[in-house]
Amino acid sequence: QVQLVESGGGLVQAGGSLRLSCAASGSIVSAFSMGWLRQAPGKQRELVATISSGGSTNYGDSVKGRFTVSRDNAKSTVYLQMNNLKPEETAVYYCVAGKIASTWRYWGQGTQVTVSS
């Protein structure tokens, strides 16, 4: 059973930075694709970033150039560095793992990111 625990969310001013961490349990996490999704109130959930087991990355169009996803397989942890944050990026950010087709098998509980203007 894989468990994902996010940390690092909080309140930041527009233009600021945050780094989210996702600690994963489970002996085969290093073999999974992992990523971050977010959901703002009243909006659909959207892709933020993904990283494959081999380290290939993919980003949502709105975050390209500002966000960076990385992973440390030895620590079973994935990170999301978020720079130049915007108020409209206020959302709950979810760590996910184990992509199957268009769905994700494992989800964290989510961490709130609030960007003030």
C-alpha cells in the first residue's frame, strides 16, 4: 500500500515562492510516475506537473517556466518548487502516483496553497 503525505503548503504573497514536498511510503514508489494536481474552489482539477520514474517531466501550460518538479528516489519524495506564484493559483495541491491511463492510482490528502494579492 502506497501512502503519500504532502507538506509545505501555506500562505504566500503574489510573486513569492513555495516548495511542496510529498513523502511516499511503499517499496515500489521509485518505479511510479508521480506528480502534482491542483483544484481551486469551483474549478476543475488540473495538472500541474508530472515526473516519470526515469525523470522525464511534464508541466501544465500555465506553470511552465515557473514551477519545477523533481524527485529523490532514495528518499521516496517528490518536490514541487513554485516560483512567482499568482493569486489565481490558490488551490489545494495533491500529490499523486501511479498513473494508469488518464487516472492516478494513489493520492495524498492535499495541501492548501493560498496566494494573496
